[in-house]
Amino acid sequence: MKRTSRDIRTANRYEVLRQIIAASPTSRQELAAATGLSLATVATLVGELLDLRMITEVGFEDSAGGRPRGLVAVNTSGGALIGVDIAETYVHVELFDLGLNVLARAEEDVRPGESLPEQVVGHVATAVGAVVAQAGVEGARVLGVGVSVPGQVDRATGIAEYAPNWDWHDVPLLDLLTEHIAYPLYLDNPLRASAVAELWFGAARGRGNAVVVNLGTGVGAGLVLGGGLHRGVSNSAGEWGHTTMVLDGRLCRCGNHGCVEAYVGARGIMLNLRELSPDSALLHPEDQTATIDALARGVVAGDPVARRAVHETARYLGAGLADLVNLFNPEIVVLSSWVARTLGEPLLREVRDAVTRHALPRPLAATEIVLSPIPTDSVCLGAATFALEGALQAVGQKNGKRAAARGRATAPPS
């Protein structure tokens, strides 16, 4: 789809604000250097963001031999953003100020069998209400709610097209949420959300090419290529968890056999443990979180079964990551989400060894493999940036309509 001048202007406004959030306070000259935009364009965009009260003037810095440079910073009290992380076992919601600092958190457990869209929507609505009440913000200050849902998502229509974990097909999720939540809503996928979070605040910051791997109940890869988020032609890029690892292997929830997710997602790790030791006390058959927690504690304590289970998982994960290294030649691979966070450094060490055995030497030499350094829920953080992007786009559309109306009012009669 061809980008209009309004699309480009919105993207530039978003990029300038992103740089201000990342480096407050900063000057217009520094923003021009960081974004590659002209100083005149940056000055215009800064003026618009000042008018929107998203940023504020904060004084001057001395310039060697020249006029002092005016500094701008994000106006943290200029609005609030909400990020929603819908996962198979929980709904986690965080409310942020405009500097993307967390002001409130809420979580709802999603119990087995609570997979109907209406049930999930109820959890989201409850948690969103809770963070707004905790933070004490006025509803008018909430600029938007970014909602991340696993699976394939149509951003334009707000439809969750396919979520294999719940067997959802073409669920009008944003329409359902709109019945309970009055704020503007923006839907996307956790792969994109995690990648943006790492690009803004995490290990991918300042990197042109990165792969952010989500290791949770589901598995996927968010892609940063050429300095920007790669979505693919239908917003489906990154479904690495459903690429084939083992021909005629384990049945995956997507209906195929041998997918990466079936070996390194939380359920796959539980199967790895069960195959090693069917009666292991580490295994909690109906509780993914408890099993992964027990494995992590077991590895630290030197439990041989726990160590073998993590080693086996790392063998599969390392082979899959080597494919990503060979395909995309990234500067960095970031292991994100709750399974990676729980298993931590022991998993990372094993994975690095496994990738070394499988990846080609040249792309591997240019690639770091790290754990996500983001201390909060990276999916919520990324989802909040989608709400910020949507708010700026909405402003651009309103400005465009006003300009068109002025044009019609002043146009001579035909």
C-alpha cells in the first residue's frame, strides 16, 4: 500500500517523539542528527508535539561559540498509555505516563477453560479498570490502549484472525473490547510488541538488525530489519514457532507436526521433562508456570533431571536460533518473555553453545545472544507504544480533515 504524505508525517512525528522519550532532554539539532530529518522538519514536528502537550520546553544548553540551543523533554503528565498483554494463562495490564514509565499494574489469571473471547475480554476490561483506578488518572488523559493477543492479527480491522492456543478464528476482538472500554484501542501481536520494546528501551536499542525471540506458552520471533519493525505483507512475519524442526515430529497446536513451538514452548519443555523422567517431582502436569519455576530452581540446586531437561530444550532452541542467525544475519538475538526470564542464564549458556554448533561461522561471529534486560512486561511496554503511534495518527487525521474543510471553505465556486 502506497504511503501518503500524511502517513509519512505521522511516522516522522512518531520517530521524533521516540527520540525525545529515549534521550530527554534533547535539542532540535540532536533530533535532526538522530532521525536523519532536516532541522526545519524537526522544528515543525517539535512545534506540533509542543502544541499537543506531549513535550515541553526545558531551557537551553550552551553551544560552543553559537546561540544557546533550546532543549525539549517529554511531558510525562501530558497523557497516559495502557498496554495489555493477553497470554494463555494470564492477562497483564500496565499503565504508563508519556515517558513510558510504569504507573500501575494489574493481572488477571486466565484459568483452563476460560478461552471464550467474552471471558478473555472480561479479564481485560477488569484489569484496565484496575490500573486506571490505581493511577488515579482521569479518563480524558488516557490516549489509548494497545492490546497484544497471540496469533495472527489484522491491525486495520481489529480482528484476531487465528489464535491456535484458543482455536480462535476471525474473532472481532476490538469490537468486543469496545463494548467495555471507552478509550481508543489498537490491536497487534506480542512478537511485534516485544520487538518494539527492545528497540526503544532494551537490548536492540541502537541496532539496525535484531531478532527478538518470545519464549512463553507460544513461541515466535519479532524482527527488526534496517532499523525498523518488519511486519511482512499481512502483518504475519515472525511465525518462527510454526516452522518445522522435526519431520513427522510432535503434534503442534496449529495442527502441523514438528514445529519449533512443540519443543521449546512451555508445553514442549514439559514434554521434554516428561520424556526424561515421567514421574519427576518437577513436573506439574496442569501448571506450566509451576513446572518452569521448578525446573529453574532445580537447575540452580544441581538437580540432574532439571539440568538434562534444560540441556535438551537448549539443543532444540539452539538449532532453531541458528536458522534465524543464518537467515537474517542480525546484530543481536534477544531471548524474551516469561520462560526465558525464568530459566535465565543457565538456559542462555546452553543455547549459546548449541547455536555455535549449528550456525554458519560468519553470521554467528557478528551476532550477540542475550536475555532481555527490560525489567517490566516487555509486551505491555510495546503495546503501549502502539497506542502512542495510534494517538499520533489520530491527531494527523484530525488535522488533515480540518485542513480539507478549510480548503473547501476557501475554494472558489465551480
